[in-house]
Amino acid sequence: MFANIISTLSNWLYSYILIILLVGAGIYFTIRTRFVQFRLLREAIRVVVEPKSDSKSISSFQALMVSTASRVGTGNIAGISTALCIGGPGAMFWMWLIALLGSASAFIESTLAQIYKRRADDGSSYGGPAYYIQAVLKKRWLGILFAGTLIVTYMGGFNMVAAFNIADSFRTYSFYQEGITPLIVGVILALIFAICIFGGSKQISKITGVLVPVMGVFYIVVALFIVITHINLLPGVIISIVKGAFDFEAIFGGFAGSAIMQGIKRGLFSNEAGVGSAPNAAASAGVSHPVKQGLVQMLSVYIDTIVICTATGFMLLCSGVAPGEDIAGMPYVQEAARNSLGSFGTIFITVALFLFAFTTLIGNFYYAEMGLGYICDHTPGKKLMNVFRVVAALIVCVGANMEFSVAWDTADVLMGLMALINLPVILILAKPAILCMQDYIKQKRAGKNPVFRKKDIGLKTKTDFWND
């Protein structure tokens, strides 16, 4: 009964509301920023390696790694497989479109998070959608609603999916036993996860700063190897993506399982642009100008979807194994890797998924911790924090034992609810971010290293930073 309700709600959300809101917001921000995701892409790459301007805060690179740790996860492997198996190759095109449009939304929300970030007692910064909602709209109840939805989505829905996919990756091995293996994997995963999160948010940024770049590069190299060794299939794959993306008879004949629907669902699940998660990491960075972190988080969307999701998609479609609904998720990925690399392929995918999913678990908890901080006015007690961490670890264990459709649909619905709150808010609050971008470009053209002062854009709202 729960599975049917959550599936119906998921299809309804993405068929009638989110498809219009996501694409509409992406087009609007792309036009308002004059295609910032293309114009300032080179600048985004330059900014990400800049040293932090505030010794108390984390660097732009660390903020990028925390947000990428959450973005780059099971959605990049099992999510792409699910989209291709249910929606067909055309889903790749709609994933790319959502990423290109969504990167403009990611720029706006993360720039806003920097403008309205708060100063902690130790001098570091924190913030996110809940804080810019309260600062500008003066509606703390809406901020609490967003923060609560953030916690349930990331610590609950997303972490359950990550844990489920790790456990599901062992299904291909001979030692796998239904009901027993997922439980064992869940317990072990929960224990390792608990050890990491009890180290706090600074420990999280250190772990992700090491794991994310290493696993990302290694994964892309292997994916490229598979594509190159099956290069004769590549032209046919590209044709199937284009044809599938615009097969309107198939799309409107079964919209819930269409390329558009699956591309939007899995694209949003993967890159999270406009959902309101990355701004929580963006606000923690010490930069001289808010736009710098907006550009960094825009770059994170590219890394996630245009680079890693594309690598997975082409690896699967060039493997010679045809996608099908009966092998959606990890089975298709492992069969494709086995067909190309033998037994090493199966082991590699298991290890890669574990690393991708584990950094997702950690990055997601970081966001949930930020949500709890807002609800408690950034002062959660030690006992509450410990209980919070224990609950998070238990959720990981439960997620490893869930069913395929329930895990994915639950995450999709919760993510959709976050987008329903955040996207309308950033549409209302976009002006300061646009003015901030214009100020940044003006200073760059004058040959300066941009430094932001709120008076330069006529900002009257009280802020903890940017007053000098």
C-alpha cells in the first residue's frame, strides 16, 4: 500500500509540477544571468583552486568536494542504469538538458547562500536556504519547514537509497543470501558511517576532500576504457540517444516511464540543482565574493552530470549489453562491466559504488546536520547531536534492507518536496544574486580580484558578512 501511494505521488509530482518548475526556473535563470553557466565556466574552474580568504572557514575546493560528495553517488551509477532501463537511451539527453539549465539555478541559490550566510561563534560561516528565507522573507516557519524537509530527504530518503544500492551490488555474488546479506552489509555500513560522522563536519570535509577526487578520476578512466574498446558501437549509441529523446509517441504513450520523466528524475536526483542542498555547503566557504562560490557550485553540476553521469551512460550503452526493466539498477551496471572487463569489472563496480555511495552518505549527513542547526538556532545540544547521529546510522542499516522501487520513489518524492519550497523562493529572491554577478564581472573587467560589499549593490538586508 505504501509502495503504491509513494509511486503514484512520485509520478504525479514529476509529470505535472516539477517538470514545469525545474525547466521553467532553469530557463528563467539562464536568461537573467545571460547564460552564466557558459560565459563564466572558465572563471569557475579558476576560482575553485583559489585559497580561502577566511582562515576560520573551509576553502572553495573543500565546499565543492562536500557538495560533490553528496551529488556524486548512487545516482551516477545505479540511477543512470535505472533511467536507461526504464526510459531508454533518450533519458541521457534530458539529463544533460536538466544539468545545463539547472546549473544556472545552482549558481543563484549558492550565491544567495553566500550573501546571507551567518557567522558562527568561532568565526566560521554557515547558512543555506533556510537562512536566506528567514533573512529576506522573514518567515522562520518556512525556514523550519525547509530544514525539516532537508533532514528527512538527505538523512532519510537519499541515505536509504545509497545504502540500498550498496547492499544490492552484492546480489551478483554467489555468497548472496536474500534477507541475510543485506542485513550484514547494513550493519557494517552503519558502523563505519557512525565512526565518520561522530568526527563532526570538519572531519567530513577532510574525508570527502580525499575520496571524491580519487574515486572520480579512477571511475572515469575505467569508463573511458570500456567506451574506447567498444568504439565501433559509439555512433549507434549517440543516434539512439537522440532518437529516444524525441520519440514522442513512446513518451506520451507512457509518460511515467518515458525518457523525459526518467531523465528529469534521475538528472535531478544526481545533480540536485535547485533543490537547495548545495547552498548549505556553499555558505561554509570563505571567499572574497559570493559569486565565487556560486560559480564553484555551478561547476559541481557539470562534474556530476556532464562528466560522471555521461561516463556511466556511455559505458553502459557501449558495453554491448542491452538495457531492460528486469535488470534496472545495479544488475545492469554489473552485467555491463562483466561483459567488458570480466570478473574484474564486477569487483570494480562494487568497489566504485561503495566509495561513491559512502561519500554520499557522509555528504548527505552534513546537510542534515546543517538543517538541525537551523531548527535549533545553530546550537544543538551534545546529547541531541549524539542521538541524531545514532538515528542516522540506524537509517543507513534500514535502507540496506529496503525494496528497489520503494527506496527510489521515497527519495524522489522527498527531493521533489524540497524543490517545491526552494525553487519558488530563489525565483523571488534572485535579484541580489543577479546584481552580485554584475558587480563581480565589473570588478573582473577592471582587473581586480573581486571583493564584495553589500552597499555596492544597494543591499539593505542585514548580513553577518560583507558590511565593510
